[in-house]
Amino acid sequence: MGVAAVEQPPCLGKCVVPGEPIASLPETGTVRVGGGVQQAGRSLIAVKAGVVQQGPGDSLWVCNRQKRYIPNLNDAVVGDVVFCRVEEAARDLDPVLTCMDTAGKAAGFGPLKGGTLFQVSTSHARTLASGPPFLAALGRSLKFELAVGANGRVWVDAPGPANLALVARLARQAEELDAAGAVAAVKEALASGLR
Amino acid sequence: MEYVNTVGLRLDGRRPNEIRQLRAEMSTLASADGSATFEMGNTKVLAAVYGPREASNRAQTDTSKATVRCEYSMAAFSSGERRRRGKSDRRATETSLAIANTLEQNILTELLPRTQIDIYVQVLQADGGMRCAAINAAFLALADAGVPMRDSVAACAAGYLDGTALLDLNYTEDGGGGPEVAVALQTGLHQVLMLQTDSKLSMEVFEEVVELASNGCRAVAEFLRTTLLAHVGRLSLATSIAKSEA
């Protein structure tokens, strides 16, 4: 896929607990460290309980099922009624939100009218935002609008309260199921609804 | 009263170096950011973590690191007789401070300035060793909440009765009048986070009891590690399948 072959670290996908060493620093070169990983001497250790993943820019980070959201730059978040983007997120200051993308356009941000708002864990929000197959399957039969925030808040709107409740329920249930199971749950829900 | 009989068995049939049965459950409270229930034999403790969140008292905000607070309480139904303890129970305050000080050393507080981490621990069933069970439960709850920590923590207590060092005393053994030493260790770094005793004991006995308690900590550490990995395991399954679909 890429031009340079990036060596996959063997620790990817490993479940870790706080204090567990993930990798040791190589003699030369740079290593990108993401959330949940800290440097301790010549090795990298996990500081959260989760799964080691590779993030943007080949960084190593630990993915965990956190409910509390810590602001990160350029994350899209859903506030009480607003879909916005985290513009400034310094460690020592309050985060600054904006309703425009980096180019200055609206790009889908802004106040959200109607629909319903609910909360999921931050890791499930990430899964939903990446466009899982069950949402595509649902979209083929139902019309709905979905806004997913990295802060774990999800906003859904659909015509009719029954459809709205259905989409919200399926989006929440998908956290407990794997991809194939979620698609099956969608098919089952649609089949029973049409009866 | 005989705490260790002629065959070498204790009141509940354990050997002197045997720990009680350990049980744990994570994410037991939906409203808390992190929660866990931990059982050591009949002692059952529930811990809930709220945070890191904005400090409730602006004046107390520390601009360089997070503030860790703990509130330890015993439910009225936790002991044999229903007894309502007031908020200003001295032992509860002392244990709250012990838990907060122990875990604060382990949390990477400098990563989360101007925030507050609240740990609430409640004893649901009291049968000795509550302090250690509280630390273990609080550690699991902190891990559940995703609070970054330097290392895994395990706590266990040991005592000395009838000329024998005994691991993990229950309520009856605790009331036997012998010394009890509670130890909390960082499992990977092998550092002591807490070592607490309220009794007089000789150097030899002290060393023997601390050694036994440390071994107990290692057993607890293994159990906590298994619990955490199982809790993380489901996330791993979902994530890996999502990756293969992409």
C-alpha cells in the first residue's frame, strides 16, 4: 500500500495491563508514542489496560473502553446540541471548540435539531465513526442521519419515532457484537419490523 | 482460642500461607467512569472512580498535576451487627487517606493537571482485610476508567498468631490480638507503595510477616492481571475483527 515498507511491531493486538512493557526502543530511528504508552528508560510501557494498536503516523497507542473523554486535536465531538471540532486542546488549558473545519467551511458541523442523543464508550464511538458494515446495511433499507462524536456522544435522527428508536438501539447494541453479528442483528430487526 | 490447630490448619481450614478465594468484576456501575467489585473470601468491596474531571473546588486546583481524593466507608450492613457509622469515623478517614496516598503514587498525575480523580470505596461485607481489598478494588476501578498508571498494584495483609505467620487474616483472626501488617506493592517495579501496621512486633517476626504478605501480593497481582486481561479481551476481539473487515 505505502511506498516504504513499515515493519509491523509484533506487539500489535496484544492485550496489556498498566506497567506492562510493550516494546523496547531500537538503537536508531524514531518511535511515535500515542495515548496510553509511556517511555520508561529504554522501553515503552503501557499505562492503561487495553489493546495495543497502531494509530495515525505509525504511532503506538493503547485502545481501551474509556467512558470519560479527554479532548484531542481535530476530534469531531457532539456537545449538547452541537456537532463541532476540537480546535485547541492543550494539556493545561480549556479546550476550544469550533463549528468550522480547517478550511473554514461548515462541513456538516453546527447545531443538530430533533433526533435523539445518547452516550457510548469512546472506543465504540471510534468504531461507529469509521463506517462499520452494519450501518451501510441499515442505510440500504432505512433513511437516517447519524453524528458520532469522539467524546462518546452519538446523535441520531430518523423519520418516525419507531425508526429512530430502532437505529439508536442497533447503534448501541453493536458495541457488544462483532461486525458480522451486528449485520445479522440489523437484518433481524428489519425483517421483524416489516412484518 | 486456637488459631492454628495441631495439624497446621486455621479456623477456616486454610494453611498459614494460603490466601482466601479471590473474585472480581469490572464495570459494575454504569454511572461511574470506572468501577469494580473485589472479593477476598467473605470480604466484599465496591470501588467507583469519577474522573479525571474538573476540580470541584477552584481554589484547590493544582496546575501541575491531578488531585486524587478517596472516600472509604463501610455499609451499615457490612458487619455482623447493623451499625451506622457517622461520616467522621476516624478509622474510615485514616483508611481513606491510606488508599489515596497509595494510589496517588501510582497514577501519572502529571499527565492530567487541573483535574480531580475521585475514588469511592464502600465495604459491602467485612470479614478482615478490608484495607487491602479496597486498594485492589480501587486499582481495578482506575484501570476501568482509563486513568494512566505507572504500574499494576496489588495489596495483601499478613499477621502472626500461635507462633505462626498467617496470610490474609479474616475477621476472627484479626481479633486475636496478634500483629497485622498490610502491604501494597507495584508488581512490575517491585516497589512498596504502602506498609502499614498498628502493633508491636520484633524484627524477626516483622521480616517473616512482611515476606509472607509480599508473597500474597504476588498471588493477588496474578489474579488482577488475569481479570484485567479478560476485561480487555472482548474489546480485542471486536477490534481485530473490525480491522480484518477493513
